[in-house]
Amino acid sequence: MPPLLRAGVALGFILAGLGGAATGFAIGANQGPYVGAPPSDAGAWPPFFWSRAGGDLRLAHFLAVHAMQALPILAWALLRLRAPAAAGWLAAGTLGWAGLSGVAFAFAATGRAAMP
């Protein structure tokens, strides 16, 4: 396996493990995914039905857990494209995915819908 792809897999599993655990524990500690919103999926976004009425921790959990697919795919694409500075792009993608997950968590934790 090429080193860049190995790094993408490793980074994806690390981010998914840490972020997925943190958001999963937050859902459990909150006794559900909804923050500042009535527990309802009515009017939510299909196909996942994340709440548009208030904070929904499931979006942050989804993003965190699926880093394990997104980052290896990014690494694979960078290899296929023979991208210059591919390791830098993978690092930027990792930070971007972590940031996106963090922003989704921050929105949900404060009771704001990430996707109004």
C-alpha cells in the first residue's frame, strides 16, 4: 500500500475514533441527539432527517465517523491525480474534515441547526 494511502487510512481511523467517540458520548450524555429543539424529525432533511428546528448531534457524529471513508478516498484521489504536495493536501483535508465536524458539533451543542 502506498504511504499516502496508508496515512489516509490511519488519519481517517484516528479522526473517526476520537470524533465518533466524543460525539457519541455527547449524544448519550444528553440522553438523545436533540439540543434546544423538540425531539422531532418533522420537517427534517431526508434521507437522514437531521433536525432543522434546533441542534442535532447526529450530524456531527455522522461527519466524525465517516472520516474513515473520506480521508482514504481523498488519499486515493490524490494518488490517482499525481497531485504535487499530496501529503500537504491530505493534511489540509484532514484538518478541514475535523474542522467541519467540530463546527457541526458546536452548532448542535448550542442548539442551532447546522442546516436550516
